[in-house]
Amino acid sequence: MQLPKYSYKINESYLDYEFISKGPNGRIKKIVHFGKIGENIFNIGFGDLDEKTGQLSDIVVTNNNDSRIVLATVASAIHDFMLHYPKAIIYARGSTAARTRLYRLGITNQWKEISVHFNIYGLKDSKWEKFITGTAYEAFLIQWK
């Protein structure tokens, strides 16, 4: 994607991506983590790094006025991760319904480019279906085409 994004550091396993959000609330360390939950299935976790505990917090609201750049950075991390794990399926769900909606809007806004490289599925009424723009979903699956 040709959207502005932050540069990030990647660990050796390509499971953790770290970057800094910059805005009116300062410099905030963000983490994108891919955790294996099944055979070639990974959960994507994303949020602020709690400096005290060293843990990822996906419930903090940063309000750093850079959400588009942050989402583009997460999308870039997904793309990079898939280059290293091409058979992976990524499970994505926001920590709240509002965040899941934000992810859906991000997918919708970049659908033309995303749909060239990825198959996206949405969970609706306990069933997976091919992603349809404008449809509310509870979670998403992402895989290479």
C-alpha cells in the first residue's frame, strides 16, 4: 500500500513488529504480535507496549491523531509477515466491537489493493464468508491468494 506508515523493527522469528506512534500525546511504542493458535493459524494482536509490564495492551486508547498511519503500519506488518509465512492464515478481531469496525473500515478503504493479494473472510452469525464491503463482521481471516 502506498499510504504513509511508520518504520518498524522486526524480531528474528518475524512474529513481533515494533514501531513508534508520534502525535500530540507523545511517542508511544506499539507492538504487532502474531501468535500461533493452530496449524498455520496465527492470531494478530496489536496495541501499546506497557513499559512497566512489558506486555501488549490492546484496550488502551492512545488518541495520538495518527490512526490511519498506525493502521497502514499494521497492514504493512501483515504483508511482511505473510512473505515469511506464506501458508499462514491470520485471525483478526478487535478487542472491542468499535475496533473490529475500525478494522473493517480499513479493509474496505483499501479493498481494491488488498483484494489483489489476499483472500479476506468475515465472521457473521457464526459462519465465515468472503468479505463483502459494508457488512458488519465479528472477526476476519486473512490469507494469501
